[in-house]
Amino acid sequence: MSGPDKPKVLDEEWSDERIQGFLFLSPYDKSIDPDYHVLIRAYQAMRADDFRRFLVFFAEAGRNINAVDGFGQTLLDRVSQHRKGTEYAQALRDFGAQDAA
């Protein structure tokens, strides 16, 4: 939390435990693939280097890197559309992600 009495923290170092915690997130909407939910939340919250570290834990846990959202898109499909998603997309490819199309 930031504010006048709390300085904003930038480039905070993430521990392995904090990164691994994303593996235990569950979607409120049970129609959402849990693997996709975990991937998108990690992508939204982490810097590219931390996201790559997360993918190691994700793969070790046997999770599906090619899980799809409600529109049939993988996270790689979505990230590839983002201007600043290049590093994330490469990390996903390095771990076997493929485009849904």
C-alpha cells in the first residue's frame, strides 16, 4: 500500500515462497480453467524475470501451460497481443506454450 506516509515500493525482490503462492490461487468462477487462472494472475502481477521463475514451479507441479480461457485462447495468445509482452511470451514458449490457433 502506498500513500503519503508509505513510500511506494518498486523492484521489490520476490521470494520463491511468494512466487509459489500463485500456484494455489483458485478462480471464483469454477468455469474458468484453474491453470489458466493461475497463469494470468501471475502474468498480471509479476515482472518478466519473476514470471519466468514462476513457470519453473508451474511446470514442476505438472500444470498445463496451454490451458485456455473462455474464448479458447492460451495465455501465449493473449500476451502476444500486448506491446510489452515480448519477454513473457518468450518465457511461455521456452516452457512449451503454443498458440491455440
